Amino acid sequence: MTEKSLVQEWTIRPERGSPNAIRLGVKIALLLGRRASRIFLYPICLYFLLSSPSAARASHTYLTRVFGRPARVLETFRHFLTFAACLLDRVFLLNERVQNFDIKVHNEGIVSDIQQAGAGCLLFGAHFGSFEAARAVGRTRAALPISLLMYEENARKIRAALSAINPSLETEVLGLGRADSLIAVADRLNRGHFVGVLADRNFDGKNLVKYEFLGAPAAFPRGPFQVALMLRRPIILMVGRYRGGRSYEVIFETLAEATETRPKDSDAWVDATMRRYVERLEYYCRQEPYNWFNFYDFWR
């Protein structure tokens, strides 16, 4: 199997839920409430543990790397359960029920300063924890205008899923890979938007660079960092880690400052920024290992 096909594995798996099924699940969750709904996560995760051997193997591989020893079945189950809990919490976060949660924010001054300057920035996240926790903080505390940038096929799926969860919520999802993508992103940044990118994987398996990650080389997409280089805006790492129960921590870190002129060595700038991103992602994976939600073999 080629590297490209391995990276694309996550994109070609059948979708588990139609918009109608999502709407039904959302109605049930909102009716029952968060505490009662969480009870159903246990049988659902057990079902997926038994019926999704490739995802279970991927979880085992990842947890083995992060723990430095063979992962146990109960740890894989806990990994699935953490993922399911964050998905369920998305329903409540997107339906403006932030009061259900205890969300602590670290380094909020980083984004506050950028917002006051009206400059906009790129928020680089990962398939780790909850991006929705950070967006919820932005909506309630500072009315941050946050757009999401992702590959067009994924953008279509996300638009449908978000609409099913809360049709009244205005969420701008920009498609990456189109001729006008860069223009659209630059326009939002000029209007002071924060543009969120999940920079740990891409859709087509192209333009990848391998970096040491949890003890072995893993491929990361170069594209988001090249876009950041062209736009010359600050890159802020955003981590919304789930701490269990109703607790989340949202953490902001500066990965790269804004530049008025293009760096003399563009490749070196991209490489240094990517390395910093990968190093910080590994740091948070070791702190909260069950928050990593890439359920395919990231190292093959």
C-alpha cells in the first residue's frame, strides 16, 4: 500500500451517520440532557470496539507509542470513550449550552491582543480534544469571528453535520484546494477573522513531510504552513483538551509571529514552524493521551 493511500484511509471509510440520523441523535441528547446521554456512550463504544478492528488497532498502536508499553484493551476502550464524549459535548456546545461545562482558558491574552488589533490570525489545531470548546469560548467571551478552513470534501461533510446539529448556528467553513481558497482566507483575515485549520492531516495525501513524532517518523501536511507563509499572519496553536467530566482546558500558544516581509529562506521558516507544531502536539499527546482522535495508523 502506498503512503498516499494510507494517508487517505481516513477519508474513504463509510460515513457512520446521515444528517437525519444526526438530527435524531441531537434531539434525543438535548431532551435527555448531557448526564443521561453519556450513559449510552458505553454500549456504543463497546460496539465500535468490536466492529471496527482497524480503528481499534490504530488506537492500540498510538497508545503503545505514547505509553511506551503495549496498550491494554480497556485503554483502547477509554480512548474510544473519550472521543465519543467529545462528540456528544459538541452537541451541547453548538447549541449554546456552555453553562454545562467548566472551560478554563490559558494565554487568552494572545488572542485578545490580536483581536484588538483587528489583524486576524491562523488558529492551528489538530484532531485532538475539542475545537468546539475553543469556539464556544470565542462566542461567549469575545465574539471572536472564527472561520474553519478544510479540504473541500471534508468541508461539505462538516457543513452538513453542523447544520444537522444546530441549523440556526452560523458557521463559516471555507473549502481548501479551490482556485479562490487563498483569496477567501485573505479576505477573512483582513476582516479580523480567526481562521481555524486542523493541520495534522490532509485530504489527498500530497505534499507531506515526515517528522519524529512519538518515537517514529510520521507524515504531516506542508500545505497549511505554506498558506501561512504566503499570508504572513500570526500562527497560534489552539488546544482544547478534555480533562474528564465536564472540564475542558483551552490553551493558546504562538507558533509564529506575523511577518511584514517574506522570510529570506522560506523552506527553513516552514520547516521550523512545522517542527514546533509537531513538538507541541507530541507534548499535549503525552499529557492527555486519550485526546488524540486520528483512528488510523499515523506512522505507516
